[in-house]
Amino acid sequence: MGETKTTLQSAREWVVEHKLRTVGTLWLSGIAGSIAYNWSQPGMKTSVKIIHARLHAQALTLAALAGAAVVEYYDHKSGTKVDRYAKYLPSDSYTHKD
């Protein structure tokens, strides 16, 4: 029986494989959204709007990095990362020699 992946499972696999790209995309969308929101506030100077957008994007980036660290931790704990990279390493070259 072939198992079909749900959209959530395939999205999770993509995020696991492309952690830095995910964090960068979140940063870019965070700064764009924050700039758009801040530009709708009429009482602030332009420099303050840009500083607020940068701070919001920085907080979102830190949250995304923490999420990536959690995913990395559970990958190591479950052993799926070891299985993923084991096929690229020759097993006979790392034997202990007396």
C-alpha cells in the first residue's frame, strides 16, 4: 500500500530540508508586513516606522530560528537525521584500528 502524504507532512519535510530558506522567507515577509502596517499609522516619522519594522522582523526571525532549533533537536532525538545522512558516508572508512 502506497502512503499518500498530506499537505502538512510535505510542508514539514520541506521546512526540515530548507531551514535557512524558511527563516529568510519569514524574515522577508515579516519586514514587509511590518512596513505595510507601520505605513498605515499616520502619526509616526519615517525613521521610526523603519526601526519598528526592523524590530518586528528581528523578533519574528528569532522565533523562526528557535523553531528551527526545535526541529533540529527532534530530528537528532528521533534518529531520522542520522538515517538521512548515513547513505552519503562510507561506513568502512570509520572503523576503529588497533
